[in-house]
Amino acid sequence: MQYGQTVLVLRRLLARIRDVMAANGSAQTRLARIVSIIAKDMATEVCSIYVRRAGDVLELFATQGLRATAVRRTRLRVGEGLIGEIAAKGRPLALTDAQSHPNFAFRPETGEEIYHSLMGVPILRGGRVVGVLAVQNVNARQYTDEEIEALQTVAMVLAELVASGDLVGRDELSPMEGLALAPMRLEGARLNAGLGIGVAVLHKHKFTIRRLVAEDTRIEHDRLRKAVAEMHGALDNMLRASAIAGSGEHRDVLETYRLIAEDVGWLRRIGDAINTGLTAEAAVQKVNDDIHARMRQVSDSYLRERVHDLEDLANRLLQHLLHGDDAVLGLPHGDQDFVLVARNLGPAQLLDHPGGKLKAVVLEEGSPNAHVAIVARALDIPVIGQVRDALVRIEGGDLLIVDADHAQILVRPSEDVRAMFRRSQMARDLRKAQYAALKGMPAVTRDGVAIAVSINAGLLVDMQHLAETEVDTAGRWYSERSISAATR
């Protein structure tokens, strides 16, 4: 099938699925109708939907072609069989002869022994696999890249139904450890040293994409172009307001981030997704989920960290498309100090919180090479990364002590622990005072050799350290000249 034909078939299929999802009836009934429609429009003998349940189990919830008695009986663990492999890797799988694959797991109650070829894609919601959508054919069929892409698009639309809570409770889709109100200690990896205390602010995106299927793709392309222009303007204004200057590593990071926002390949993929019949916001989310799923398998830490920049930009673009949905939940009012807790952050997100009230950052992911860590070092914000299930185990409003020197977070610390933290802060302040007392002394070694005390400034925010440290004339002239040249 040619690409143009595939797009037309997909648009028609999405429109039919949209109508079914909007119709009356139970979620289970609608799911049964949807698999029938998919099988017919994609010319396959089988279409099945597996939903991920608690305990990392994939349960057959609907099928067209397999035995009806297998529904709600057939189960596979994540990683077990071909369906389990798709869920474990979060990647599509297309096989001409599925039964010859070493991971094929036969389930006799399904009657699938007569079907040879298989194509399956993960059903992704917020970067997490919540199910698997698969089609099968009796004959050996070579599925095309366009067909795989089409099935991925359908899976994205289905994710809304799977995650609605009507099929499986939301508590199963987002498994949580039991939360206790007692003090708790979490560990991670130090990304930037320091101590910080404040109430927890959970950085969770709360976008609600209500329209998935486009009525008119031309309108969606116009909406995307307008949102991209608004995002670029907002980024430029934010970076200028943050007084970013210099030629240091921090400026390079933020300039790279701004260039990623103009990445032609990224924007083209979003446009292609719109062409298949998705709305602009659904297209952004689909491309974001696809990139995140692909990069989960990449071992190169540098490349994986760049994905977080793209994810941050996708969320910013969604904010403009959905007219300013706030991505930060529980931001304290007034002068209250806070700690930002997130799965990951882009470098510009630290600049979203001026005023010095952001005292530390806790991340579920992240590495020392992450752009957010590099900018945090310039802003002197402690950061701890690789904190497992931080967003689950920390409640918004919890008091947190972030000891990035020892890569630990104290959640809801007792009063005696807070007192100990205050003593540690006082000791740090004392050391700073001792250093400050030395700053006016000449920089001369014991054998009488004078040395230059300089400072390397990559951001205008670093300029305050010139006065604090009283670098010598040569160091001050070099830093100011560099920054002046960079801002011309």
C-alpha cells in the first residue's frame, strides 16, 4: 500500500474509532467494537488488545479473530512471549513468521496456532506502557513501516480509553508503594553538591488532550505553526530575562536547548503525525512518546539526556497548544522556599523559578552530564538524581531536606533532624565567612610568588561572584571583557 493510501485509510480508521469512543456503552463493549474495526480496515484476521495490570501482567481484554473465551483469561507477564517483549521494550515488533521466534509463547486457549505473521505496538501513556495492540494474519505477511506507524497512531488514541479507569482502575495503571506519614530517607546520585530545605513541589504535567482526531488537518498545521512561534518567542524572552551571557559551558547548554526547539526533523515528525489525522496536541504527544520509547533502549547517557530536552520542549509546546496548562503542581505562594521534585527537567526549567526560592532539585532520572545539572551548578542549586519513585514516595507539601553532598533526601524530617540541618547550615555559613575574611589578602605564595585570582563567568548571574570573591584586576577585566563581547 502506498503512503498516501495508508494515510487516507488511517484517517478513516481514526474517525471511526473516535465515533466508537464517543458512543454510549461500557468501555469493554467499545473496546470490542474497536478491535473489529481495526481488523477490517487494516486487512488482518486478528486484532487484539492487552491491558497492563498490577504485577506487570498483560491481560487480553478484547480480540477479533482469537477465541472469545480467551478474553480476560489469557495473561502474559511483561517480558513473556512476543506481547510481553513488546511491553518490556516499549518498541514495535513485526514478524513474518511469529511462531519461529524464540520468544513466542503459545497459549492454546486463544487458537492462534493458525496465524503466522504478527505486528504489535505498545500502548503508551505518559511514556509508560499501559498495554499492547497487536494484529495477526494467517499467511506470512511482510508488514510495512507505514503500517507499523499507522498502528502506533491507533495505539495512541486507544491509550486514552485504557487509561480512563473504566477498564482497569487507575491505581493499577500507576502502581504506588504504600505512603506513610513517618519520616523517610531516600538515596540517589549527587548531580550538584550542596544543602537545601523547602516544601516539596511535584513537577507533574497535567495536560488533558481532549481532542485526538482532527476534523481538518490544515487547521491543525496552522495551530502547530502558531504554537511553535509562541514557544520560540517565550523561550527567547525567558533567556533574555535570565541575563544569560558569557561563553561558558552554561551558555552553550542553553543555546543548544534553544536550537533543539527549532529542530527541523522533530517538527517534521509532528507535522507527519498531523497528516495521519491527529490533532496538533495529539501529534506532539505521539512523537514525544515515540522518542521516549526508542531512547529507553539506548545505552549512551549523553543521547538519553538529550531526549529530556526534547521532552521538556514537547511539554512547553503542549502548554501553548492547550493555552497555558500549568505543569507544576503545588507551587507555594509568597516567600516559601521549595524543592522541585520531577522525573526529569530541561535546563530552561530552572529559569522558570526566579527569586531564589528554589532551594534544591530531586530527580527520578538524570546524570552529571544532564543539561539541567550543568545549569544548576551555575545557579548553585543542589541536585540529586536517580531517586527511585521520587514522585510516588514524596507528597506535595512535604518538608524536604536535600543533602546533595551525601546524595540523600530526608522526607518529613523530625524536629531534631531539622535542628541538625540548621547546625550544618551554620557551619557552612561559618566556613563561607572565614573564606570571606581572606578575600582581601594578597594572593602571594609563601615563597613570595604573586598569582592571579580569576573567575570564569558563563552567566550574568555569575557576575555577583566578582564582588563576593574580590578577584584581582586582571581576573575582573578578563571576565567582564568576555561577557561584554558575548552580549554584543
